[in-house]
Amino acid sequence: MPAASLTPHPAARDRGRMTRRILFVAPRFHTNLFFATKALIEAGHRVEVFVPRREPTEDYRHVTPQVFPAGTPPARIRRAVYDFAPDLVLVRHARPVSGAVLGACRFGRYRAWHYDLRATDRPWPWWKALEWRLQGWPARRVTPKAGQGGGAPDPLATFLPWPVEAVPGFVRQPQEGPLRVVSVGKLLQPRKNHDKVMAAMAPLLREGRAVLTLVGSTLGSAKGAEMAWYDGLKAEAARFGEAVRIREDVPFDEMPGVYAAHEVCVLAAHKEPLGFAPVEAMAFGCVPVMSRQTGAAGYLTEGEDGFVVEAGDVPALAEVLARLAGDPALVARVGRAARATAEGPLGPARFVERVETLLAR
């Protein structure tokens, strides 16, 4: 199929850019896609997102994903690709969509890259790349996880962190009173370690030196969801009275207000492939505190724009949070640095530059 002609978008022409069509394939319209698609559209590009399912808290202000649920004929998905004629396709494993999209892109028909959550120094086994090539699929990939010092850089991998952005109109108020901490993650998943955050903060909560808000979805179909565990979490939170608050199923467009109302955002999870909530919070000047097992922890410079602890290490987490609770100047300094990181290396402009570099290859 011949490549379709490209029509300059007025916004793109103003920036000296040619409008390009970019297709994302993902299991769902995750929050990190919100800012990515917004940045590309504002830069004058056309964007589509193909997913097999939706969730209630997703925000479609800039692009509404096309949903192809289980049982969708592959030919229908391939036809949607042909109709869009993308200049760039970023494909994350998402049945039944990903296989059909890759089929439409076979042997270079459209410029496709795999998207995965393996760090740039963790290449796929050699036979996997060979298998992809034999099927006519791309062996190259993008990943939002930088190298973790475990080996040589993968020549087939390109670092592509998702962007974040502060929504105008949400201004952080100066800290007065106890340290305000928020922990964001699916409430029914034990691996998010909300209970470890409460345990680490127990002395601060009892002494009135900090308050904690737990925010997350209660989607029972999420992998690893356990309602009995959540019941226990709620019972434990109730022991601290008003010092611990739980907010269920907060819509994405209300999250800026959540971040702006807290000084610290914690994600103490284990087996967390990326963990993006603390990165989103950084754009609002929140101090991120992440477990080392969280993929996005690699974005931080320890003690400068955030803090990193081992997942499950309650004493280490308690030490960091106690230090922050006792030093408002430290909170302010690290919060400013976190926002600078969010606006610079993790900002929309840098993301657009990275994507346009992929387009130019």
C-alpha cells in the first residue's frame, strides 16, 4: 500500500513541522498517554490510540481511543490501520489489537516500534528479535525505563519517557501544619504497599505531624485485586481516624487538585513496571518518594529531586518521611527540583522532540 500524502497542519506549519500521523497501541488509555497525546496534538500531529478496553476514570479530552475488544476480527483492526495510514506506530502487547496492528505493519509497510517496560540495558533474547524479523515485524523498541546499570545498552532500544505537565489553575499552598502525603495506586492490589506506607507513617500520624491520603481505583478485574485485602486496609486506616483518608476511583481530571493539595507523593510498590503517579505529582512540586522496584525511580537523583527506598523496607521509608515532616525547607527545595525535572527532561516539549527523532530515522 503506497504511503498517503501528508497535509501540513496550520499549527505544524507555524512550528516548521510537517503533520504526521502517530498511532499508539496499548492495553488501555493509561494516564501516561494523556499527556503524550496532548503534547503531540498541540505540536500539530494527528494521533490515534487503539485499545482492547476502557476504564471509567480515563480522560478523553484530546483523543478518544478506538476500542477493539476480545473477539474483534483481525481484518477489522488491520483496516483501521490502513485507513489511518500512520507514519509511526508504537505497539505495546495488547490482545487482540497488537497482533493485528503488527500484521498490518509487516515488512515495513508502516514504521512500527515495539513498546515495552524492559530497561534500555535489558535486551530481549536474541532469538526473540530474530523471531520478530522472520515474521516481518520490527525488532526495535522504545521503553520509558532507562538503563539500570545491569549491562551494555541494547542497540535495538530507544529511551522514550512519557511526559507530564501541570494543569494551569492548581497552585500549591504553603505548607501549614502537618506534612500532607498522598499514596496513589490501585487500592485492591497488595503489591502497591499502601499498608507499608501507613506502617511507616504510624508515629507521624499518631503525633499529628503528618496526614495521609490513599488514592486509587477499586476495579475488581485488575490483575491481583483482592477485596479481602482492601477490607483489611480500610480497617487499618480507620484506626488512625481523620489522619488517614481513602479516596476511591478519582477521575483523572481531578488528580491535579489531589497533587496540588499534598507535599509528598509516595509509591512504595514492589514489582511495579513503571509507576507514574509520583512523576505526574512532580509537575505540581510534590516530592516523589518511590521504591527502587518502581520503574520510574530511575528518573530521580537521590536527595535532589526525590527519594528512593527499597520496596517493603518500612524503617527506611519511615526515616525519609520523618525527615521531610521535620524539615519544611527540605520539602520546598526538593519539590522545586522535582518540578524542574518534570518541566525539563520529562516535559512535553522534550517528548515531542524524541518522537520526532523517531520519525526522522
